[in-house]
Amino acid sequence: MSDPKAGLPAAKPRFVLGTAGHIDHGKTELVRALTGTDTDRLPEEKARGITIELGFAVLDLEGGLRMSVVDVPGHERFVRTMVSGASGVDLVLLVVAADEGVMPQTREHIAICELLGIDCGVVALTKIDCVDAEMRALASADIADALAGTKLEGAPVVPVSSRTGEGLGLLREALAAALEGAVPRTRRQGPARLGIDRVFGVRGFGTVVTGTLVGSALEVGQPVTIYPSGEKARIRGLQTHGHEATRIEPGVRCAVNLQGIETALLSRGESLAPVDALAPTDRLDVEITWLADPAKGDAAQAIEFLAGTAKRRARIAPIGDPLDSRRSFARIHIEGDPVPLLPGDRFIARGFAREAGIGGTLGGGVVLDVAPPHRRRSDPGLRTELETLRSGDVAAQLRVRIARTGFEGITRETLLRETGLDRPLLESTLDEIRSAGVIDSAGTRWIASDSLERLASDALGRLDAFHEAEPLRPGMQRSALIGGLPKNLASEFGGLVLERLRSLGQVAVLADLVRRSDFAPRFDQTALALLERIRSEARSAGLEPPSPRDWAPALGIELAHLSDLLAHLEREGTLVRAPGDLWFDGEAVLALQARVEAVLREKGEIDTPTYKAIVGTSRRTLVPLMEYFDEKQLTRRRGNRRLPFKG
């Protein structure tokens, strides 16, 4: 990178202008005449007189307007490079030579601009010094015919000569007018992304990558990830058109000096973005427009997939019926390394044979989903979802993404990576949908209300079955109820299900037990007789009750049955449970508590011998009773003494 300069100019570039057109129609020469920059930088380009790699310049216009310029190659062999340059442009400068008119590559470039959604531009009719007025008129008519029915129809056509300078002023005026009314085509929200088109090292600075910045700003010192490799780095310096800056906004060409990564670990076609901002994918659902009639049938078709600076072999197959004769939904399977993409990104599909009028370009379109569900392409619900995902309704799109995750739900961070939305917009939209009762959340994970209702119904069914099978038990263990829900349920949602049922008054949650709100244990005559016997024996035992293991056989019942009966008597207040699983008569414990409180008021503490004298029992029951009063916060232990808890 060059030496620091005194900041950026006041008029910061916010738009990127890209050239397009047939080989040898004068794109590079015109850029040089407009900007003073020769974008042919390679010896091979100089020798052959054609642009092979992308070239870059800056164009200053009247009124302080400034644009980054991307000069793309026009040769058919370098269409892949042309696409990588055109993917990041906001408006196009279509170049047509007056002595040849519209040529095959011109038409393919126009088609690519159309597929990439470039709808703003100016046409430069070059080499007018080589033709007469009649040839100019014929070329202009040819251009009008080629642009008819495209987004560029009606674009101003400006005759120019890069050699003599004729028309350059008018061309600059036309570009300024187009820029004034232009709307950024590339993303200006979501994560910052730089599709890498050059990688090189600079002595004293280290690794440098260049590209067109979209999304959000980049800042010096910011940690970044290289996708899809996952390599980490930190931004050491930023530069645009020879000027250094601490922060660069989207919509410009820029160079990024990276710290902590070797040049050999980077390559053209990768992307630079903030850490954890993207989730590279090898499967995506798209809307594609075909330039010719698409292949019939359901079979996948091999293509070359071009998006930004990335290119991959891929297979594309239709989803559902065509939207019209040339448009359809489709699923693309990427071969090789996954591609870091976001919904709304544009792509081009190329074939491996040239077609008349369109070259190798088969079609292109927009990415709708970078994390499509594992469902058959024939599923009608999938097409319905894609109809929503291609709409501009962010709330509806989020509802679809959340609903299809079922019981697993989806986190905010995953939604950010799958949608590319700004965090504030995501948060506000999620809150809006939740307020409408369509979704709910547990922490940072979201679930559709329909899924939550199904879980709640499942939980109620399991609870009803438990009450039917265990009529004496006061409730079902919370962990058992949640554990019985579907295996793919995210752990965060178990509590959310119970809270919804509790808020609706359908269940009661007491500590670790859950029961139907209207449920009460049902006792037959045998159980009622046992309860009365236990009450009587507990009163007789006082502060020396038997252990449950001794009590159960004496009563002639199973230990589990006794536990249910004891728990019922505890809830009604007849018995008190102390540590060690001892069950004391409630009135006996209240009488002991009164004696303990009296000693504490008189002496301020109780030592162990005194405690034993007050209780009048063996150590088997003395220690549990002491611990019971500690748990009840009547006393607190200090060594071998008990003090008032709040004393």
C-alpha cells in the first residue's frame, strides 16, 4: 500500500461504475480518457491490446461526484472475469464501437447486466472519428434494438471519440445525471463483505487484498474472517484510490491490508467479512431467469456458477412448476468448496457450450435461501416458502425461516448469518412478530407459536397419561415430562412450554413437580385407611419416627407407595420431612420449635448437648432435626453451636 495521504477527499465515492461491451470496442481506452488511468496493468494485456483482468480507476465528475470504475474484459473467454467485476457495480457504462455496432459479446454482456439486476447506465458509442454520420445512426439504431425490453432500454447514448476527445464532456454530463438519480444496487446493509479479486504482498506492509465493498463499513483494527477457508486476520490498513482511511463505507473499490495472515493462504474468489458473519453453503435455493428455454424435466443440469468473484461447478434442478416460460425456482448444489452467500445476492449460470446470441450464459437470478430445508423439491410447501422469501416482507420471511425449524428453533445469530439483515432490523422485526403471537423465544432461540402449541399439546397428553397411571402421585417430575418431549426439541424450549401451559392455567408447577391444575390425588378405601394409620403411628412416634424402609414393610406396602402417601401427608401439613428422609409428626416438630426458640431467646445460642437435651432423642433423629431448623432458617450453625439465624 502507498504512503499515507492527508485523508480522503470531501466527496467520498459511494457508487461503482462498471464497463461492459465487446472486445476491442474501446472500453479501456475510454476509461483512460475519462479518468487518466490506464487500467491495463499486465504485460500480456499491453502486448495483446485487450483487457484480461479487471482494471480499476476513479472518476471525478462535476458537482463533487465521484465513482469507482471497474473495467472488465470483453473477450468471450473472460466472461467469468467480467461477471466478477459486474457483480459489484451499481451502474454500467455500455461501450459499443460505431464501426462495428452491437456484437455477440455486447449482447451477452447486456444479458448479464440484466440478470444481475443492473438497471441504470449510459451507452458510449465509441470510435465515432472512424465513421460517418450514417454509420453512427445505424449503430445507434442497433443499440436501441439490443436494449429493447431490458432494464437499460432508453439509456442515453453518447457518441464519443477517446482519440480526439469529442463527446467526452457530454458523456461525463450523462454519467453525472445517471449518478444523481441512481439508487445503490449493491447491498448497503448487513455484514461488510469484500469479494476478493486481487491478492498481493507489499514490502513493509504485508498482505493486501482488493475488491468492491458491500454491506456495511470496514474499520482499521477490525478482526475479520476469510470465507470459506475460515482463516482469521485483522485489518491493519484501509485504502481507496490511493487514499488511506480508518473507516471505509460500502459502495467503493478498496484495498485492505491484513495482519496475521500470509498471502499464500488467500486467493481470488474468496470473501472477507466480520468474524462469524457468514455461513458458507453448498446448497441454495434461487429464482433463476433463463435466457433460452430451460431444459425440460426434473433432472439436474451441470452449470458453472458465478457469484461475485467466486466461481464453482454446480448442478441446478427445478423446484415445482415454472413461474413463467423463462423463470423458475431451483435448487443449486455447489461442487467443491462452499460459497459465502446471502439472500438477495445475484448469480450467473453458464453452460459448457456456446449458444447463439447468448454465448455460454444460460441464465441468472437471485439467491433466496442459503440454508434450504432438507425436503423434496416436489414438496408444494417448499415453493410456497420460496414465494414468501422472494417477497420484500421481512416479517413474513422471518416467520417462514423460524416455522420450518420446527421444535429445534433457530437462534438470532443463525438468523443473522442466513439473512444478512442488520441486527437492529432483525431485533425489531422479531419483537413485532412476537407481539402478534406468531413466534416466541427462550433466551436467544426462537420458535414458531404453532410448534410451541404442538409441544404443549404433547406435554398435556403425557401429563394426563401420568395422572391416569399414578393417581396417588401429586405430579410428574418436571425433568421426566420435558425429557419425554420430541428428541429434536431444543433444551431451551422445555421451560417455555411449561410456562405457556402455566400462564394459560392448564398446569401447576410446584418445585420440580408438574400437575394438571385441576388434579388432586385420588385415594381408594385402602389408601385412606393407610393414611389414617400413618397419621396415628407418626403421632405416637413423636420425634422418633421409623425410617421409610422400616415403615413400608410394617404397613405391608411397597416403599414407592409409602413415599406417595408420605408426600401427600406432608402437603396437607400432617408430617414434616427432615434431611435423611425422616418424616416427623408435624405437631411434635412445632412443639420442639417452640422449645428451641425459647432457649435461643434466653441464652442466644444452643450447643449440641443442650440441643440433645431439648430434643430428647438419639443422634439418628437429632442431627436431621437440627439440619431441618437450619434449612428453615430458624438457626444457623457455627462450629458445635446453633445461633439464631438473624441474630
